Amino acid sequence: MKDKKHAMAEVQAKLYKQSYCPDEPFEMQLNLTSLHADAKIVSIDYKFRKHHEGKMLVQQGTAFREHIRTVIHGNVPISGSSSSPISETVSFDVPTRLVSPSFTTRHTRVHYGLQFIVTVEQGHLFKNSHVMEFSIPLIIANLPNDHLLRIPDLTAIQNYRESKECPIFFEAGLEEPPEPQGLPSDLLGPLTAALIPSPPQQQNEHNNEEPPSYFSLPNLPPQLELRKERKERTVYLTRPAKGAYHAGELMEAVIIPGLFDEDW
């Protein structure tokens, strides 16, 4: 941690988990050591912030826009002498409001960070105050790991650009969604190859008839019908959509010429 010119303190942060979920307690250990004998840490404030970034390739380059929202903020009480190394515990409950899982799509990225604002006083007779900031990235998930076994068949979530599954709507009284009907199109090729009858071989003298294949039946069984699949469509707007929420507060995107990076 440093000001505009010099390093002021050494920061060590220890997180006890790799990711956190809404409505879950957050706790970390924060250690601050001043690098100057005449400097002491006066106050430590933090902000749990949500970053929403969007970008899109345009003809002139890459249009980029970022919106940062402070979800919660607080103060870390300093116990003991502020001139000695400080070791404090930062804890709060991750709220459910305004907190969605971290994710990255082709044009949008949502990620979180814990920003610290530290005020340091330096000097004996004439004191100068320095305000420094640093941020620690946090990952927000939507389901704790210990709940994974409670939901059947939930082992991984496929990327939205690779998945063709349609949204499923079901009655709220059901304990779990109904099983999807039909087969995905990815299985159509192997299934067709498996059901196509093999070349006719030498028949015996009784001339036995082969059973009809499924593709010769007038109506396919429900198990062999293709499942309805999602088709992704991209729409580009030159101005805010009519009736869009907070459309009047949106500012013009910053266009960065010569930048065509599609990876975040």
C-alpha cells in the first residue's frame, strides 16, 4: 500500500474461503504493518462493491462502460496502538439485495471487490494525512458447496454459449423440476447410426421378416422426439430501448479505438 510516491505500509489479507454466497457470513484477517516509524494508521474503512462491466465491438473499436455500486460499507475498529502492526478481523453478512453471482458473458461481466480506505498520519510536530486505497477481489456464488448433494444431477453448469436448453417453467408446488422430454440434437447423429438397420444378410429358408425400425414408424415415441432448443440472437441498439429501466441515467459508452480483445 502506497501513496502517489512512496510505500506506506505492508498489507496481508487472509481469506478463509474461495467464494461466498449471499446471506452468508464473510470473515477475513487483515494485517497492516507501517513502513515508517513516524507514521500511524488512524482509520480503516471498507466498501463491498459490485462491478458491472459491458463491452461490445463496434466499427471504430471497442465500446466499454463500467458501473460500480457500493452494496455495503463499514469501519474496522482498531484495537491497541495504531503505530504497531495492526491485525484485525473484518466480518459482515453478505446481503441478498443487489448481490448476484459473479459471471462473465460475451458482452457483460459482473465481479465484486472489497475496497479498503486507510488513513495514515505521518510526522511528529507537523502531521500530514495520507489516504490510500486498495482492493481485494471476491467471488460470489449462488449455492454453497455443502448444498451440492441436496440437488440431484447438479454437478456442473454449462456455459450459456454452449448450452441449447430452453428455460423450464413448472408449478411452484413441485419439489423439483420435471424431467425434460425428448432428446437433444447432439444425440441425433449417434442415435440415427444406431437405429439404421444393417445391410441385409443372407436370409434363411424361412425368410424371416425384420422388425421395423423406429424411423419407419408413422409417429416417433416421445422418448425419441427432439427437444426444443434455444437459439441465441444478438440485437444491437443505437440508442436506449424504449421503456428501459434507468435509461435516462445511462451515459455514452467510451470507445477505445484499435482494441478488439474478445477475452476479459
